[in-house]
Amino acid sequence: MIIRKLFTFENAHIVRFCSSKRCRTSIHGHSYKAEVLLSSNFLDNAGMVYDFGLMKQNIKCIIDSFDHATTIFSGDEAEYKSDLKKHSARWVEIPLNPSAEQFCRIFFVIIDRLLSTTIMQNGEREVKLESIIVHETDTGYAQCFRDDAYNAKMGEINLDRIVFSQAVIDEWDDKELFEKIKFKKPIVNAKDV
């Protein structure tokens, strides 16, 4: 069975090297929608694949880290990156060009790792991430599956090269959440949300 949870975030970026002149030359923003699709062949103690309330915890925290933030491509010019960081408290630097496709892949890798290290508390079993869909506009979206997320031909997603600004980290309930995800440290689901 598959369940789907929709999250929203507002984000600004420049997508270098794309065909659209406005997109590659000017900072612009989108009202994104991110859909997280989880599956399992089992249901938990309440008859659910995974409680939507649990998805509002760490999964939401990861996606919300990009809300009202500027996503910066680490391969961009040093002066540009420095200026953005100087004038914006909320930013995320990623090792790939911040397209909808790469947002999908990055979210997939982070959430996949999160789920694999989570200690479940309510009978959840074999919960896996099926897909991530990122809607950049009302009419355009990208969808990522496991093969896409880990496809080196599309660029390697190295979690060590993803950097969240201190302002983003300061808003996390667990200030070490991303470090736990990166280093595969156990993350215990709350029993009551």
C-alpha cells in the first residue's frame, strides 16, 4: 500500500546553464509542493502504513528547511554565494544545480536515509520511500524514484556537501537531525505526536 503526504515550501534559486534565460540569470522563487510517497506491505498497530502525524515531524523538518530560503548551487561563483549568505539568514547550499529534478533527488536521499535509521515505535514495518514529487509550478513537476535518486549519471548526492545555514538549524527541534541522518545514527520516532 502507498500513502502520500503533501508539503509546501517557498524557495528562491537560480538554475544555471538551463535554456530559460530568466531562470539562469536571475534569482527567482517558486511556491513548491513536495509529495512524499511511502509504502509498506504491513500496517502498524493502528492499521496505517505510517502515521501522517509522524511525517509532520522529521520529514517535514527536512522539507521545511528549504522554506523561505535561498538554495545555492555550490558550483556557483564564490562572490555570489558569499553575497547571498551575507544578505539571507536562511539558505541551503547543495552540490547540484537547484532544479526541481535535483530537489526530488536530494529529498529522496535524505528521507530514505532518515527512514532507514528510524526506530519505529508503533508496529511500523518495512516502511520504504517509493517516490518524491516536487511541483515547481501548477503545471510542472518532477518525480524521482530510487533509481533516479542514486543515479550517478545525474550527479552524485553527497550529504557531506549539503550545508544548512545556522538560522535553518536553529529552527530544528533536534539540532543534530541532519548529522544523525548523514552518519546513520538512530533516530527514535515519538510514541505520541
